[in-house]
Amino acid sequence: MGRIRPTVNSFVVPEQQMSLPPYAIVVCGPAGSGKSTVAKGLADALGGGFRFIEGDHHHPSSNVAKMKRGEPLTDEDRVEWLTRISESIAGLSGPVVVACSALRAAHRERIIAGLPSGFRIEFVLLNVDKSTVRRRIEQRTDHFFPSSLVDSQFDALEIADDVRVVEVGTDDGVDVVVSRVLGFYGCE
């Protein structure tokens, strides 16, 4: 059986899918878009053994140091990080929700490439405007990513047909966004 591509046409409702693990939903988007918060909320809402993976925890220390210095990561810098995330997803025996920027189609392909044949994966992009992202990052006190790198995130962002796009308004709370994502999966 070939790898199932993450497209709208290949989607199976989670209640049907949970008996057919492995399965992953990757919540992606620029830094400050709310990936981690939404991914955690989504994993909780889906239940059924969905686990949460924080992509930021898989960055090599060299990437973190580079971002702390205000230097954007290159695609080369991201290879080890995306490989680690893919390995982490593949290493779990059940369904998972992942927070990972996966800004470019090539980043998403890197994650897919490390998964076993037949592994089901979906990418959900949180589409947030740049000023909201910048404001959120400037308000953070516990993260290594500086607001000076926001433009580089939007420069790298590729919205393609391999992602489901969730529009996120400036004042939308996490419950609203999680509900929109659940709407894709018939779980509103």
C-alpha cells in the first residue's frame, strides 16, 4: 500500500481512523500563530489516545541558538529538526497531534518522507496575520523566538494544496480555533 497523501480527498473521519493507527495531524504555521496551544487543545478534544508532540522540543541546540541571535533558519538548518519530528511521530504507536511550523511544502515532505508506508498524516495551517503574530511574540517571555524573525516566517510560508487552511482572527480564542479545526474532521 502506498503512502496516503495529506489532501482533503484522502481524509478519514477520526472516529473511523482511530481503529487504523498510525495517524497524525500536524498543526503548522508561523511562529506565534498558536500552533502549540491549538495542537494541545485539538489532542484533548479528539481524545481516543491522541498524543501531543511539541515540535520546538526537537530543535537541535544550534537552531535555538541561531534563532535567539535573530538569525532565520535555512532549509538546511531545518533538516535535522524535521527528521527528528518525523521519527518522533513514527515512533508512537497511536494517533498524534503535532505542533510544527512546517512552513514550506518541502518541510512537510521531509516529515512525510520519514514515515512508514501507509501512515496517514494531515497538515492544518493556522493562517494568522503578521501583525497579530508579531504582537503575540513580543508578549512572550518564555520562548527563544524573537519578533525580529517574524518577516522571515512569512517570507518562507507556502500555502499549497497539501494543507487545510484555518483562518484565525485577531481575537479568536483557542476554543474557537480548535472548533474550526474539528469542523474539518466532522467533530464540531
